[in-house]
Amino acid sequence: MASYRLVSREYKAEDTVIRLGDVVIGGTAKVFIAGPCAVESREQLLTTARLVRQGGAQILRGGAFKPRTSPYDFQGLAEKGLEYMAEARALTGLKIVTEVLEPDAVPVVAQYADLLQVGARNMQNFSLLKAVGRSQKPVVLKRGLAATMDEWLQAAEYILYEGNQQVVFCERGIRTFATHSRNTLDMSVIPALKQASHLPVIVDPSHATGRRDLVAPMSLAGLAAGADGIMIEMHPNPEIALCDGPQSLYPQEYFLLMQELRALSGFLGGLARQKAVGE
């Protein structure tokens, strides 16, 4: 058996399905997550949440604590941002996902969030992985900037080892020699992961490409490759966003992409049903 025993298909053959009330991640369902990179203000977040709900996504994303490459960049609103996220959930009914940066912050973030996100820079922060494992909250585990699939699987193993079976892999691109995009979105890892593990897999094309014009085609490609969902960045006015504006969709772009994603999801579901009948 592989060193990532609990994560592997050998340990559990059937797909893991994570339920957040009426929102389902995994199995035959497709989940769509949208929102800003960072929670900037109450007005910005509530406006965005209404747009996210209008477009049809089920989960609102937004960073209250932001790990930035430069110490001079906007670092987030901390717990005040979490309060705005909780208010947005109450207003719209959306579930919320936000990043947690350190073990000591897990209890506070878990009070507010429906899903805890472990970001790419923390994929091998083993103390944090253990802490979110003990939290029993569903976890979105992003792939590290240069992590192999095995390293990613073993990071998830830390969470499951602590008793938390609710983990979602998120492919967000890896660093290569390419210069046409922020990172290289590894589509081949999606079917490879689903063969190796029973856990759901989603794709974040916004952080992978860093380019607004590439988000839609890479979102559609992610679904076609077998992803269980898509996580995208959308901002009411990307031109004035405090974080990652160039990769954030305008509202109308988001609405159009959601229409395309739902159509593709329906088509892929029909193909799966035909295959099942044929077998």
C-alpha cells in the first residue's frame, strides 16, 4: 500500500463525498466557488456575494488573512474579514471558504468558515495540516508551488491521519519555466489524482494562470479533465482590487462562464450516464 494509505483508493475504493448542508462536493455533483482574492471591505464583499449567488456558484471564497510575497502588500482584514464573510453567508445562503495561515488561528477561522483553505505556501506546513485535521472542518488543500503529486497526497494524509476525512484537493498551477502565465496549470494531475485517491479534486484557474482571459478556457478544460469543481476569482471592479485584480473576472464575465460551466457539466453528466448504461 502507498505511503498515503488513508488517502488512497486501496484504502477506500468509492469516491468521498463532502456535504455542506445542501452543497455537495464530489461524486456526480459539480461545485462552483467564486469571490474575491481578498476581503477588502464590507461593501465590497456583500456586493460580490450577491453577484456570486446570482451567477449560481454555491460557495463564496475570500481571504481574510492574506499571505503576500511582499510585506508591503495588502495583508487582509483578519477577523473583521471573517465577520464580513459570515454576514455574507447569512445574507445569501452561500457557504464560505477562507484561508488559515497558522495552527493557532485554526479555532478562530473554524468558528466562521464552512471550509478551511490551506494555501499553496502552506501545503507542507505539517503543524498546520495536523491542526486542520483535528478541527474536523472540511479542508481545501492547495497544491504547493513545486509539489509533486505524491508530496501533495502525503500532505493530505497528515489531515486524514488526525481523523478528518473531509479533504478537497485544489490544483492551482505549479511553477515552471513558462512566462505566458503566472503558473502552469497541470491538467494531467486531475485524472491521475482521481485514480490514486478517493478525495474530490477542484481547479483554481485564476491563481494558475494569473490572467483574466485564460480563466474561462482553463475552467472548462478542468471540468472536461474530470475535476469535481472550479474555484474562480471575481471582483465587482477588478481595476481597483487590492489583490490579484488582473486575474479576477468582471461580473458579466463570471455570469457567462457560469452558464458555460453548467452546460458543460450537464453534457459530461449525460456522457457518464451513457457510459454507465453501456457497461
